[in-house]
Amino acid sequence: MKLLSKPEYLEHLDSTRDERMSWWREARFGMFVHLGLYSVLQRHEWAFAFEDWQVDEYEKLAAGFKIEKDAASEWAKLAKAAGMKYMVLTTRHHEGFSLWDSKINPFNSMNCGLGRDIVREFVDACRAEGLRIGFYSSLMDWRHPDGGRSAYDSAARKRFQDYIYALNEELLTNYGKIDILWYDVAHPMESHEGWNSLEINQRLRALQPDIIINDRSLLPEDFGTPEENLIAEKRDWEACMTFNGISWGYLDSAQVLPYSYNANTIIKMLNSVCAGGGNLLLNIGPDAQGQIPKEAIEPLKTVGRWLAKNGDCVYGKLQRVMRYSSGVCSCSIKGSTLYVWNWIWPHDGELILGGFKSKLKSAQLLESGMPIECEQKGWRIFLRNLPNTIPDKEVGITVLVLDFENDVEYEHFPGTPALNRGKINEYAN
């Protein structure tokens, strides 16, 4: 195939990105699944490196890797129940263990005790639940002899580049249409030239023309991937988050429960990414049998029930927006519709929102459609005679829908609005 120069390649990505990413920009919420031999240890997915294991000793962990045959199906069912629209599986983490029947890497789930292709089971499970499919693929490999050597040995670098390409070629050839290639950790390279990413990614895209690729091969590609934070990027972005702030891999459920997220926290995360024009990729780390961590199940199901009633404020084409319209509310916006996410319900039946230039038409509760008495004075909006009890019975997070005559215009930080904006006359009404 004819390879493009870097400017040509990036221009091509720019010209095709809207079409390729249209589903992703509307999906908003996905499940990350971290699974590997580290699941046997029940400590941390970086145990190989942190604990300084020898390769031959670490390989023996494969004897304890006993993934149940319905495990992938259970992951996908939970993702669907949680309102997630896609899944990303660690097909091969930094430990170098491939979860598929690889002809390139003999250290895999087919050869080492289990005798099964977990990637195939994952793909089939996603398709059964109507979920988009993502493959995580580490660029780092602690087990491969050329993994570290490639930093200073050009021959080793070429061998390792070919190895990484061949693994991803298998993944993008043998399982039908794949939606996401999710690279991780470009160490020890410090540039895309070191990985030959410009060539490799073009060759992989030729296998899957509609695929979207993240930015961790040291080229910008399609989307950014802030990790363990919800800070919005100016481009398409996806916050990848553990479920506990400690590990991506499995940890003892009883001990990790106090650190784990509840449904309210997850919904707050969703609001952050929706306001910032991004996505949330929330992780689960199954155990060595493939069972979902107990502490994740009910929070995710609760979020799913909440999204079934309030999904309009999450899914679809959203504009970037200030998060706060009130000290106890945050927002998401679609055109002339503002969704107000209320965290603390007012005790006096009134919410006051500030900073809006657009003219308000009407207000209602999202879940029930019940009209809300509303009045606009200058840039302030008063929502009155609200129910005495919190309308949302699932988690206590109620969404109100405000419709405006035109696209929503607002000022991000009102400060002291009457004086700072010179709107004294409007506020005197």
C-alpha cells in the first residue's frame, strides 16, 4: 500500500473523523475490562514490574487463570444493563499474555492451560448485546526480550515493531468489524517515529477503515485519553477511570469496597464528561474466574436504571457547556435544550439559575414530563413550586429540562452579575 506522509495522514483522518466517530460521540459511556494473569494475584495489574517477577515464575500464574465460559457474556450483560454502549477489553496487557489464539505470541490463553480464545468470546458477547467493540493493545511488553532493548538497539526495535504490528494484525483480521483500537503505554519510545506508528497505524486502518484509534501511539489519531481524571480536552476525549482509584485489575471485593464508586459518583462523572464534550470509559477488573467484582454490580445496575429514565441528558450530540448553573446543579446542552442535573433538592421549593442570555420558553421534569413553574428576570431563571420530595427515586439526582427560544447562551462565571455585567436595570425588575 502507498503510505502517506504525516501531514497527509493527519489530513485524511480529519476528513473522515466525523463519519467514523459519529456513533462514539453519541454513545458517551463505555466499559473497560482489565483481565490478565495479574487477576490471579489479586493485587495490581503492574505486579510483574512492581514486584520484580522473573518471567518463568510469572508464567506459572497461567495455571490459576480459569475464566468461566459465560464470563464475557456476563460482562456484556452488565454493560448493557448499566446503559453503556461499547466495551474495551485488554487483549494483551504489559505482562505480554495474549487473551486470544495467537499464532504470533505462544504465551496466550489458548496454549496456557485455559484452552480458549477469550477475545472471541468477548466479541461474540458484545455483538449479542448490541455493543460496539474495542480492543486494548499495549505497546509495552515486559516479557518480550526486545521490549526494553528496543530503546537502544535498532535491530531489536525493528523486530519489536514487527511483533506489535503482527499481534494487532491478528486482532483486526480474525474477528470481523472492530470499532476501537485502544493503545496503551508507548514506553520505552518517546516519539511516534520510535514506534513507526505512522506506518503501522496506516496499515492497520487499511484492515479496518472505520476504526477509531486513541492517541497513545504518540500520534494524535482520533481521541485523547485522560486517565483517572475528568479534565476536558479541546478535541474528542475519553476519560478512562478505575472503579476504585487503586487498581485496574481485580482486588479483594471486601477490602476495596470502601474505596469504590457508588451510583451517584458515577453519574457525577457522566455529567463531567457530558459537559466537557467527552466520553466515560469506566473499568471493571474481573477475577481469575472472570467474575465481575461484587462491588461494581449494583452501582452499575443502578446507573442503568437511572439512565433508562434520564438518558436524554447523556446520549446524543451535546454541546460543551459550563458545568454549573447553580451551586447545587450542573448541566448538559443539546441546542436550545438545557438539562439541569440537580444534586441537592431545594428545601423551599425553589431553584434559581444564573447566567442565561437566551429567552426561556418552558421547564419540566425529564423523567415524568411534569411542567415546572418558571420565570426569567434578566439573566436569572426562577423555578418555583417544585415538589416537596425529591422526584428521582433511584439515586436522588433529578434532571430538569429547560427549553429556550434559541440555542442556549450563557456566561460561564456570573460573579456578581448585576454589577459585573452592567445589567442593573434588568436585575431591578
